Amino acid sequence: MDILNYIDGELVPAESGSWLDNYDPSIGKVYSRIPDSGPADVEKAVSAAKKAFPGWSTCGIQERYRILNRIADLIGANQRELAEAESRDSGKAIRTSSSVDIPRAEANIRFFATAILHFGSESHHMEGEAINYTLRQPIGVVGCISPWNLPLYLFTWKIAPALAAGNCVVAKPSELTPMTAFLFSRLCQEAGLPPGVLNIVHGLGPKAGQAIVEHPDTKAISFTGGTATGKHLAATAAPMFKKLSLELGGKNPNLVFADCDLDKAIATTVHSSFGNNGQICLCGSRIYIQRPVYEQFRDELVRRAEKLTVGNPFDEKTKLGALVSKQHREKVLSYVQLAREEGGTVLTGGETVNPGGEFSEGYYMRPTVIEGLPNSCRTNQEEIFGPVVTLQPFDTEEEALELANSVKYGLSSTIWTNDIHRATRLAEKIEAGIVWINCWMVRDLRTPFGGIKNSGVGREGGFEALRFFTEPKNVCIKY
Ligand code: NAD
């Protein structure tokens, strides 16, 4: 099957005519191909977006709402097909793609379709002298670049606020998981999105992605991906004075205090550790447990991890499908090896899984729990982004806080305690963009979303995203 670029309303191959293989990670085989796009394709996409901008930015919020809402309806109507495509493309279990990825993609579009109807700006009154009001105008052509771990979910999370605010978009999904963005482009055609308003260019990051970031007419870049890529992107975009939103990596702590509801903490920690094979930027990978409950927590987490079914992503009973690629599984396994060299004990997992039959060449591995590592070692400091967690005991609240803040990342964190004072005290001091107390992955789309330190710059979500995708202009009227 050929995946095609979506440029100026048409589905087209790359200008060069070259293609890249696209793998099905569940069987480890090529099953489709994507355009190997480059600067010439990005040029076409940007010029289509520029042509579409005057119409889209002035058609009115009701019209933008109507079309975006129609796209959301079509995602809803095609949920099963999209969920199956997402699982085939990324290896994730169908229960995840059908309950998380695709419903959330629909919610993203619907949320921003309606958010724009409620979005306002400020005015500042200077008594007796003048009044200032702020215009919030769309920026123009913007670039949106997304990763492979939550493909349509994160793709729509970016493009929806950009489009709702009246911008025209040149977007690139990950080359590892391009399929649902391609299916999405067909839904945009069906919904009547005017040509050029959204353009999707497929291909490699350093080639197609780089061309989007470098293009002088993409005025803002919204990027989600790895910290090293984000750094490179910022170095390219900053001298061109582009607006930048960077959602980067994480190494998130879970703090488990002895006074918490341990059963709930363990059940949720299974999800926060191994959900989507640990390939969610918000997964908690460093688990710090207060000493009195350390053994109990550890033994129960290991017992439950061992019960998780790994294999055929299309079986509704499967909890963990395949990792996204052979290279990624090798990277994750190399961290397990590193953990052993650093003195850790692998309590469970650490090895590949062969589900047999047609899935025997897929990229599966067992959920892995490691203990006995010093906090400063690489395994505890670097993002692994797989089904691997480490456990460490702590004694006091101060020690827990120090451990939580001891990495260069600052994306999310989870605190398990029944002491509300402790919880709020820690929430103030933890270096993270999101603090979950006695829960994980509870998401309200109106809240600011993003990280601090090496986890990124800027916030997505709610009106924050609409502010990012608009340029404020102060107008002052003298009485
Ligand atoms: P990645 O950085 O390798 O790629 C992300 C996207 O950037 C892809 O579309 C890729 O093609 C593109 N890209 C690569 N090089 C580029 C370049 N030079 N110019 C422009 N674009 C380029 O990341 P990944 O491996 O796809 O995703 C995993 C990473 O994403 C993890 O670090 C994870 O923590 C992070 N992530 C962060 C969040 C968040 O909200 N903070 C959410 C999901 C994933």
C-alpha cells in the first residue's frame, strides 16, 4: 500500500518519486511505503498553505468550528478502522489504540473546534485617557512535527489548535507511524477542508522535517519528540526568530509513601510503567518507595507485571503489543544490559518474547522491573522509553523530593500519599510540568500541558495552545 502526501488538497507521491519502507512491528515486515519527501515537497506544501491562508483566516470561527467538528465526526465514524491501522503501524495493543489513541484524536479535534468559539482576548483600560485591546491574530503558515508513540493522538493535538486559530499547517508525522495521518488526510478531504489549509508531508526527520523548520515562511514550529532533536530544532529555528513549542523527553518519578492506598498505587503503577509498552512520555520510570512498604510494593508489582499478556496486538486480551521498531527494542534491551553492568538486579523481564506463528519476527519484550541501582547511574538518569522501570527505597519526604528532582528532565510526576499536606507541599516543589496525586494520566484538555528543564519549552492544551498559535497585537485608542 502506498501512503501519499496531502498537499493542496491532493494525495500525491514525493516529487522525487522515491519511497521509504514502512514496517508492521507486530510481524517485523514491510507492509507499505511512504513518500521520501524533501525540500521540494515542503516548498509545494508551504506555497499551498500560503495560498489558503487569506481564506481560512477570515472565514470566521463558526465556519472553522463546523469543518473541524465534521472531521471529528468522521474520526468517530471510522474508529475501528483507525484503531486497527494504528496498531498495525505502531505495534500497540488494539485495546490501547481503540480506547486511548483514536478516541483522544477525535476529542482533540472537537475540543479545539469548540475552544475557538470561547477564546477571547484582553483589554486594558487607562481611566480617562485611553483603552487598549489585544488582537489575537493567526500567525500564518505553521509547522507541526509529531512522534511515533501516540501517532494520531499527538498529531491532532497540534494541528487542531493551529487550524482552529486560523493558521494553515504543514505537518509531518513520524516516519515510523505515518498511516493514521494518511487516513486522516482522506477524512479531511471528505469533510470539505479547503485545499492547502492542512498539508501533510511524509518522510524522514532530517530531510522533510528539517525542511519544514528551515523554511523561511513557517513562522512557528510546534514539535513533540526527543530532547536531542528538540535541541537541534531550536538551534535551527531560533536564529530565524520563529515561535517554538517543544514537548520533549521525560524520566518521570513516582513517589510512593507508606501512608498511601497501596493497592490503588500498585494497580495504577502497572499502567504508568507499562502502558503502551512504556512508550508514553508521561510514563513513570523511576519508582521511589518508602522503606516500610518497599518489599510489599516490589513483590506485588513484579507479580502483576509477570501476568501481563505480551503478543498479538490485535487480540483484545493482549496488554502489551510490539515495540515500535527493531532498533528501538535493541535500544531498550541495551539499557537492561547497562543496568546489569551498573549493578542492578533484574527482578522480572529483560528479555524478548516470541509469540510464535506470524508474530514470531515481531519486536516484543517482557515488562521489566529492576532494583539495586544507584540513583546517579545512567539507567536512572536517561530516558529509556520502553517497558522498563527501576525501584529505589527512600526514608524521608526530603529525600524523596531530592531523588525526584535529581534528573535533567521535568515532565510529569506522581505522588501516592493520603496526607494532603504532604501532597500539596511536594506538588509545589517538584520540578515537573504536571503533578498527579493518587492518580496517573487523568487528563483535562483545558489544562496547561508541557515540561520544564530538558523536557521542553512552552505549554500546549486549552487556551495556552490557542495563545501559542496566535500573535497578540496591542491596539491603543486615545480618548
Ligand atoms: P524524534 O525526536 O526522533 O522524532 C520526532 C519527530 O521529529 C519525528 O517526526 C521525526 O521525523 C522528526 N525529526 C527528527 N529529526 C528532525 C529534524 N532534524 N528536523 C525536524 N524534524 C525532525 O522522537 P521520537 O523517537 O519520534 O519520539 C520519542 C520521543 O518523544 C521521546 O523522547 C518522548 O519522551 C518524546 N515525547 C514527548 C512528549 C511530550 O509531550 N513531552 C510526548 C510524546 C513523546
